[in-house]
Amino acid sequence: MSAMFEFAGGALSVVPNGDDTEVSFELFNVGDESGVAEVGVEVDGNYLLTWNSGELYPGYGDTPRISLGYVEAGNHEALVYVNPGSGQNDHLRQDFAVPPLRNF
């Protein structure tokens, strides 16, 4: 086999916070060799960025918090996908809402 990655059973967390939005998730190396996970992040079908883990040994994981920057107010869908995936649990989707910024 080789390094292969899966997201843990939990959901994708999306947290709007003023002028920044963060996503977080938990993923594990389910393969039999060490490797680096490459996670693509999309919002509303538009690719935003790629996050790379450090070297993960078999059975080890990571729980990153990734900044997406500013996301306009409204309803959105986030998608993350991991490569190399195991063929199962290799993507997560989450609907989320960003409230309008308040001026004080």
C-alpha cells in the first residue's frame, strides 16, 4: 500500500468570524507508509487553496484550522477533499452562513 488519508467521522467545521472564515477537520493516515496529505478547499464550487500536512505516520492524524480569509455575507457551501485519498471518507461538505458585518 502507501500513505492514504481519510477524514475522521466528524463533520467539517466552518466558523465565520468577522472578516475571516476558518475551516477545520480531522484526518488520519490509514495507509501503511508515512506521507503528506494534500487537502483542497472550495467554497461555492470555487477553488480557494491547498493545505499540506506535515509528514504523518500510519495511524497518525492532524486537526488543522485553515483560514479562508473574507467570505461575503450569505449562505455558502464548503468542500474539502484529501489526496491521496483511500477511496472512502476522502471529502467533506458543509453548508454555512456568514452574517453581515456590523458597523459600530
